[in-house]
Amino acid sequence: MAATFTVELNEVKTLTPNVKHFCFRRVDNTTLPFIPGQFVSIHFPHEPKEIRRSYSIATIPTQTDDIEFAASYVAGGFASERLFALKPGDQVAMSGPYGRLILREEEAPKRLWLIATGTGVTPYRAMLPMLAEKLQNTSLQVILLLGVQYRQDGLYLDEFLAFANQHANFLFRVYYSRDDLISQKAYEYKGYVQLAFTDLNPIKGEDIVYLCGNPHMIDEAYAWLKDEKQFEAQDVRREKYVS
Ligand SMILES: Cc1cc2nc3c(=O)[nH]c(=O)nc-3n(C[C@H](O)[C@H](O)[C@H](O)COP(=O)(O)OP(=O)(O)OC[C@H]3O[C@@H](n4cnc5c(N)ncnc54)[C@H](O)[C@@H]3O)c2cc1C
């Protein structure tokens, strides 16, 4: 297991009515080495045994040494109630980094699909500098799809839209499962994020798909890719957000 260290809350920003962005600093003033796509665990004291919850690292490594993540508030949730009550200066125990939802240097797919629901988009935020490098290869297309319920739930949209403006081979869409979408913008779509599959047509042997966030979305998307498009486990990387 990775080492445990103490972090101090530096800043909290409200991203959506239900999601906050937390910025922590290690009290030993060292930087956490991590690969974009990985996550950390927070260890909450609890008898007879501490309780841990995991959060994908949202930090853009070229911008800050803080350990940042975005957390959705689950009413009555063990970690949610404690995290959302933290004030700058408060300390918690953290361990990591963990996880294998990372970009692979050696792979050269035609299209890289990065699909998320809600805070599941944070690993892809952390990947932006690496994606910028990869996108210099103009025969690669990166497709980033974010699914949320309502317009108010979109997170980091300005950053992804700015990135899309800078890179012609980066496609960014947001899917809203419950919004009426009056005066729809070019990047906005109605329905579940998986709808993009029928439209953009993933191809086995050419495309690699990353799925992060809601376990139902991940199971449905993976089942469709397997059954309809003959994708295999090695073509699809999954990170399910479960407690
Ligand atoms: C690898 C990994 C990475 C993760 N990264 C993130 C992240 O970046 N951001 C983030 O917000 N969460 C993330 N999660 C989920 C997170 O670890 C917690 O599960 C979540 O914060 C809820 O914990 P809790 O203790 O507040 O709720 P709990 O006390 O564990 O749950 C209370 C109840 O709410 C349900 N529940 C749990 N999670 C949700 C949810 N998201 N929405 C609705 N109901 C829920 C549970 O089934 C349970 O019935 C990640 C999980 C994993 C495994």
C-alpha cells in the first residue's frame, strides 16, 4: 500500500450546487508524485476501524502542486458530511496515489474516448497537458464526453471548451439526462452520455475507451461495446465510483 501522509485543506471552490473542488497541501511540503488518472484515499478516524473513501486527482500538474479533487455531496454519506464540513487549515490523513486509469505511452489508437459522468471527469482534467502533447499527432482524435443531469451540474466546462478551441482534433460534448436544453449550444446534447456511441460509432481495433464515474453508466457502456462492437476488456479502461 502507498504511504499515508497528512494534508491540510488550502482552498475549497463551489463548482456546482452539489460539487465542491478541494485543494489540499501536504504538511511535509513535498509534492505528491502521481500519474494523471490516479486517485487518492482519505482516511477518516472511526472505531473500531478507520473508514476510507477514494477521490480521483483533478490536479493539472503543470499548474499547481496542490492535491485537488472534486467531490459530490451525498446527503448523510459518511465521507460527504465530513469533507463538506472541512475548513481551510483543517488536516486529514490521505494515501496514494492508486489506480490504473492512466494514458499509455505505447498506444496509438485512432480515437481515444474519455467518457465520464459527473466528477468522473476529473481524471481527464488532470490529463489535459498529456493530451495536448498527444494531440500534436493530428491523426489522433480525442473524444471527451461528460454526462450530467442538468445544465447547472456541468463542471470544468470552461476549461474543456477552451481546450477544444485550441485543438481541432479534440471533440468535447456534454450530455444532459434531465435538462430541457432550451437554446441548445453546439457542445450540448440531450440524453445519457452513451447515446454518443450510436452517433460517433466506436470501432474495435482502432479505438480505446475510458469510462469513469457512475457504475451503471460504466456497466451499460461496457456491455454495449462488447455486445454491439466486439470490444474486449483490454480496449476499455474502467473506474467505477463506489464506496
Ligand atoms: C477509485 C474511486 C474514485 C472515486 N473518485 C471520486 C471522485 O473523484 N469524486 C467523488 O465525488 N466520488 C468519488 N468516488 C466515490 C467516493 O469514494 C465515495 O463513495 C463518495 O464520496 C460517497 O461516500 P460517502 O461516504 O459520502 O457516502 P456513503 O456513506 O458511502 O454512502 C451513502 C449512501 O449513498 C450512496 N452513494 C454513494 N456514492 C454516491 C454517489 N456518488 N451518488 C449518490 N449516491 C451515492 C451509497 O450507495 C449509500 O447508500 C470514487 C470512488 C472510487 C472507488
